[in-house]
Amino acid sequence: MKNTFQMSALAATALAATAVPALSQSIDEKVNAAFSSSTGWFVNLIFSPFPGTSFPWIVAWLVVAASIFTIYFGLIQFKAFGHSISLVKGDYSDPNNAGEVSHFQALATALSGTVGLGNIAGVAVAVGIGGPGATFWMIFAGLLGMASKFTECTLGVKYRNEYADGSVSGGPMYYITKGFEERGVPAGKFLAVLFAIFCILGAFGGGNMFQANQAHAQITNVVGDFPGWITGVIFAGIVFAVIVGGLKSIAKVTEKVVPIMGVLYVLTALVILLMNFNMIGWAFGEIFRGAFTGAGVAGGVVGALIQGFKRAAFSNEAGVGSAAIAHSAVKTNEPVTEGFVSLLEPFIDTVVICTMTALVIIITGQLVMDPNTGMYLLDEGASTIQTIDGNKGVALTSAAFSSAVPAFKYILAIAVILFAFSTMISWSYYGLKAWTFLFGEGKTKELVFKVIFCIFVVIGAAASLGPVIDFSDAAIFAMAVVNITALYVLMPIVKEELKSYQSRLKSGEIKKFH
Amino acid sequence: MTKTIVVGYDGSKSAERALEFAAARAKSQGETVTVAHVLEWSPYTFLTPEELEERHARRTEEMARAESMVIAPVLEKLAAQGVDATADIKYGHIADTICQIASDKDAAQVVIGRTGHSKLASRLFGSVAGTLAQASPVPVTIVP
């Protein structure tokens, strides 16, 4: 009954909005202006370049960390890849633990949090600014990021809290506090609190507003233009029903449909690639050429590299610390096994799914190239590459998909909405975990967070792409600043775990069950 | 050495019939009964973050409920009949798990009730009795 009331109220507002389009457009503009003026300083701080260059320090921070972990753990992402897959298959799971959270389930849930619009819209933004070359750096960063993910998820399981009622909570907040204490390093509590604050901002930004924003963009793309806050209110209503109203059925359906959608998305992309299979060689050529020569994109090679790295980090969240929250619920006595499993995440997310998006955009010729020079033409302001219809973000991906088969636009629209929704649900959980870490658990406290979360859905859908993406990135990268600092302190612990596990695996003490 | 008869038991009418059959058989042959209660579970399903967090607690609850609601009354009944019985509560694919229990216990046979699904349903989803008949490591009795 209450629901019907809510729905009709919603319909009434939607109707009122279409009646006065001029007014509602100005609401969008106001939200937008307020948003960019209040978050601009934070964005500038995070993305400030090294003095005298255009290279943001934060991008270097992530890539250097991922490279250090890769070397420190001896190319673990390649060496342990096969073992990771047997772990996910359950080859090493004790049958007596059936009914507990399996490696597969932890991975699937973490993936549904990361496979989101970063893979669809984010990649389009990267390729739109950095050109095809950005794809190369994105894959490269994805491969390196596997080592970061390995480190943080091992720690997430090792230092999780297990409560008397059997529930578990884990994540950077916990491993920073406990791990620093164990190693006798000061300021653990301070860093954990800082992480929690950024995690809440990240949940509002990349985990929420960016998703709402791009979902709206894709919906208007299919049904025609209408004010963003309407999409926002509808999305907020559904999110509210799930996270506040406890409508688990919606979340459950989404969790089941999202993986299917992910597979469908990759298959659709593969179909487009097959339709243009004679162009695949050329597309990879463009990717390499762009990666090392710049091919006329804004900022040249460095521009391509920055965009690739940024999008990879934003999409797979390696080093950000969010995945450690989702992975920590797994049933295992060996924390490092979840580290192994988690390293598949950037692989699936970035190396497979993001690359598909990029290839489709490149192959369908969305980017305008000067036929004489082979250089990409830039828009006015010279910041982005010209696209055929002036599309950017998710609209660019959509144009690429529908240029091959017009109906693919609808598959994409459904994928976008579902991905956006599942990512929002996951991030509302991550944010909530950080919130309760700061303020303690309690019904009212949790409700406050959830309501604010829903308000940000509306803001996200109404704000224009620029300020939202900037803030989303900034908040998520701020988490990485704290998390990676902690990973440096705690990585010897992971190494010990790894050594001990590997020697026991070799000696046969850890055995296969299946 | 006394052997055991594994009975697939889920509290249903057909499982009840299977249990009676197994109990009578065990009594006359001097065998024991193992009551196998399997909670359908796949490690490849998708859960929300909240479900992950609560999974361990839920599992503990489910086990306790199965123990007190399903298994305890059955063991009591068998004890009253003078049949030596134990129970095994497991999670997993039902037929596979019963096969596993049968081979772990080196059982004399498996007894299972026929559920009487329609042809279409068992064609689509397979039936536990049918799968057991094909895959069990020991003889299977299907009680109608």
C-alpha cells in the first residue's frame, strides 16, 4: 500500500516535471553549478600535476605502487593465475565447508561492484580524450593492478573482524588499524579514519553519482532528452526501497541478472568485432601507434597514458581498497587464497571487459581522423577527439554499438542501468561499512547514511558529466592515497603469508579436495 | 563388521516411507541407519554483499534448525524402534552429496523416496532418485 503511494507520488512529480520543462532544466543547472563550485578544490588537489608537467601525481602514485607490488611479489599475477582459477573452481575447498561463502561467490560479488559504468562510459571517456593508445595503457595498468588487488584482499581477509553472531566485517579500515598495531607503526587509527572518510565520499561519487549520471545519459539516448533529476528520483526510489526498505528481492534479482548481462555485453562486443574482423589488426595497430606516438591526441603519449591509467584504476579499483571489503567474507583459513582469487578481478574487469568496449569504439570508427595525416582531429578547446556525432561518455559507446546493429543500443541501455544499479548497491554497502566504522553501528546512524546516499543519486543524475566524473575520480583516488600508504607498511605481512602458503602447497600439506 | 544404510531424508512423506523401509531392513539385517539430510547449495550462486556478510551466521542457524526440527525427531523415533542410527547434515548438490556420504561410510546401500514429479519436471531438472540410480557407488533402493 505504502509502495503504491510512493509510486503514484513519483509519477505525479514526473508528470509535473514534464509540464514545466523550463523550470526543471534550471534545477539541473543550479545543482550543477553548486556541485562544481563546492567540489572543485578537492578535485584540483587530487589531480594536481607534478610541477612543470601535465602528469597528475595520483596516477603515478597508483602505477608505481602496482609496479612495486608486482616486483615485490615476483610477478604473482602471472605465476598464480592458474592456481587462482582452481581456487575459484573450488578445487581446494573443503566439502565440509559447503554452505559457507565460496571463493567464487566472493569474487562474483566484488566483480558486480567493479563491473559498472567505468567499463562502458569510463572507457569511452578515456578513448575520447586519450585516443586508441589509451587502451594499451589501460590494459597495462590492469595487469599491474592485479598485484595491488592481491595485496589488499589478502590483508582484508587476514584482519577481518569476526563477530559473535558469525557475521564478518573487513576492509582497509580494519587492516590498517590492526596491522599497524601488530607492526608497531603509529597513526594506524588516524589513517583508518581518513580512509573511512574517503570511502564514504567515494561511495557518494564514483559508486553513486557517476553511475546515476551515466545511466541517465544512456536513457535519454534511447528515449529522448528529459531532465536528469527525474531519472535521479526514480533511481533513488529503487535504491531506497532496497537499502532502507530491505527489499532484498530487487537486489537478489540484480545480483543474478548482472553476471548474465556482463556475459551478454562481452558477447555483443565480440559479435561486433567479428563483423569487422578484418579491422581487428588495424585496431590493434592504432592502439600501439597511439600508445607510443600519441597520434595527435591532446597531451600526446602522456595524455593517452594518463587517460588509460586513470580509467583502469577507476574501473577495477585496484589499490583503492573497496574490493577488500567485499572479499573479506569468504570462508577460508588461508587469507592469501582470497588474494589469489581477487587478482582475477582486474583481469576480467579491465583486460577483458574494458578492452572490448575500447575495441568496439575504435573499430566502428567513432573517432574522427584526418585521412591525410593519420592524426586524430580535436574538438574546439583541443581537449577531446572529435567523434562522428559529437558523442562523449556513454553516448559514444552507445553510438559505437548501434552503428554495427541498431538494436544493440537497447542491450547497452539495459546493461548500463543494471550495472549502474548493482554498483550503487555494492558501494552503498562499502560506504555503510566505513560509516559504521566511524560512527558505530545502530539503526538510526545507518539510516542517516542511506538517506544521504539516496539524495546523492538525484544530484548525480542532474549534474553534467564534467564535474561528476571529476569528483568521482577524486574521491576514489583519495581512498587509494591512504590505502596504498598502508599497503606499503603491511606488504611484508602478505609476503610471509604467501611464502608459508606456497611452501605448504608444495609439500602437499594443502591439498586438493576435488 | 556392521554396514550402514544411507537414507536420503528431507522430512517429506516419501522420505518418511524410505526411512521406514530402511529401518525395517536394518533391523532384520543387523545394520545401522545413516540419516542423510542435504541442504541444497551451490558454491556458484550470486549473493549480495550483505548476504556474504551474514552467510556464516545463516549457515549456523540453518544447521541448528535442521538438527532440531528434522533430524532429532527422526533419531528419537529410530532409537525407540531399537535401530542404531546416526545423522549427517550436509550442504551441496543433493544426489552428489548422498553418493559422497555412501562412499565415505562404505554403505551397504542407499535408500531414497520417489518424489513423483511429473515427467516434464524431472526431464527439466532431473530427479534425485534418477541421478542416484545412475551415479551411486552402492546399490540404490527407490521406495515408491
